[in-house]
Amino acid sequence: MPSAPRRGAPAYASGTLVEQITGRVRDVLAEHAGDLDTAQAVLVKAAIPDVMALMKSSRVGGRYEHSEFPPTAEILRKKSQKGADEIWEGRPKWRNTALVKAARNGERFEVTALDMNAAYLSALKCHLPIGQLREDTTGVHDPKKAGVHLITPADWHHPDLPNPLGNRMEPGELWVTESTLRLLLDCARKGLAETPVIHRSLVSGASEALLEKLRRALAETRKTALAEGDEVTVAYVKAMYSKFVSTIGESSANREIRRPDWMHIIRAKAFANLWMKAHKAHTAGLKVVEISGTDELHVVGDWQTVFPQGRDLNQVKQKDVYVLGGER
């Protein structure tokens, strides 16, 4: 039996977790006589219970016992069955208006559309609250806690960079997640904006490692499957992490956990990761043309000097190359 990781050491995925995923794929393929399409459909359909079982396995021996059904704060409750709650995730939808205007005036730009790989899988590495969220009115961010925060964000004065708050147009106070607040605080440390004002927080003690074993197991399995051309396992892994994120809130598709705070924090982390990619490109001298969703970044310039190309988590894919502007 492998020894337990020392206290404070990174929680790396064990071979047992990876074997749990690959063994499941082998069993389903055997049950369906190697029919790849049928096996993939079966695995994708079972992704929610399978990823929850994997999560439970990943938490065995963990330092923290997380709450699966803590009381849900009012701001995290949907106003109707198909409605939304009060949390702003910072989803980006931005175009560089100055560059677009220059293109309309005849300047020509060759733009590369880049696709970030497995954005929600990468976003599982984020600060998550462990227990029930409790009110904090100190107005001070405690890095050892996580949750949601009512803030007044600072103004953004960088027309060549997207606002890290996403495409929100309304001024004034808003509820944001831990991921967005940490990004805004990081921007303040970089001198890009003033520090946001925190009016009220709902937080719990936090850990960045709650989903780390799960994330690493999925990432390692995905990497091996890509190298071997095993698209069945790639699709299965994608279904597990994407459905995990989409159903851990108030979804009736997942009865094993209800953590809308986790769902919002993870989704916001994916948006924050995309913004950080845009900032990295900008800092390296590329022109940022557009960012949108969780994974789309359009740039002008030699992007391969900034980002490695490929399908791994630390790489990006070239989605398209197009020309903006030109002859009038």
C-alpha cells in the first residue's frame, strides 16, 4: 500500500484513481464487444454517477471533510426553475474596439483564434469553501477562506485589455465568487486597477486541494488517452468533468451533492484563467482582439512564442486564422 502523502504535500493523483477510470472504460468496451460508439455513449450517459464515485474515492484520507449539502444562502438560490441566482461569474465577451475600428479604416490584421484545452478541468484547481458559508462583514479578504462576496469593483481603464469582471455593463455593487475576487485583487497588485471594495462576504474555511486528486486523475487519464488516440476515453473524461461542474449546483441530475457555491467558483475560475491567458498575451506584445466564453482567445502576432501548441492542459489549439480589415 502506498504511503500517505506527508502533511502539506501536494495531493497527486494515485494510480488507483486512474485505474478506476480506465478499468471502467475496459469493462464497458468488453460488455459491448468493443463497439466504440456504443461504449462511448454508455460511458457519457453514466458520467455523473461515475465522476461522483471518483470524487468520493479521491477524498478518502483527505485532510478535510467537506459538506455535501450545507444550507444554501438566499443569494445562491435560483429565483425560478429556469432562472438564475444573484452570482456574477465574470463570463467574458469582449472585442478590442480600437483594433476593430482600425480594421474598418483599412488596416489589415492577421488574427489567430486560439482554443484553450479542457478549461473546466483546469478550473477544478481553485479555492473552494469546505463547509457552510457564514457571513463576514469585516470588508477584508481572508486568503484562508473562500465563498462569495458583495463588492463594488473598480473602474477599468485599459481599452486594449478585457475587463477581468467580464462583460457586465451595469455599475454598482454585485455578488462575485472567490475566483473573480482573487483575480480583481491580483489586478490591483499589478497596478491595473484599484482594489475592489468588499461590503459583505459569505465564506467558509477553504482549500485549493479539495478536487486536486480528482483533477489530476482526470488530467493524467486524458493525457494518456490523447497520446494513444483513445477518443472514447477522452470523451468520457470530458463528460465527467464538464457534467460535474454543471450539476453540482441545484441540478436534479446529481442527487449526491448540492454546492452552487462550488459550481459558480469553478466556472468563474475558468473565466479568470482565460483572462490571465489574454493578459499574458498582451504582456508578451501580442494584440488581443477578442476573448469569449471559457476557451476562446483571438490574437494578432506570433502566438507560438507565448503559448505551446497541442492538446495538453498547458497547451492551446489553433482554431482558425482569418484576416481583419484590409483594403477599403
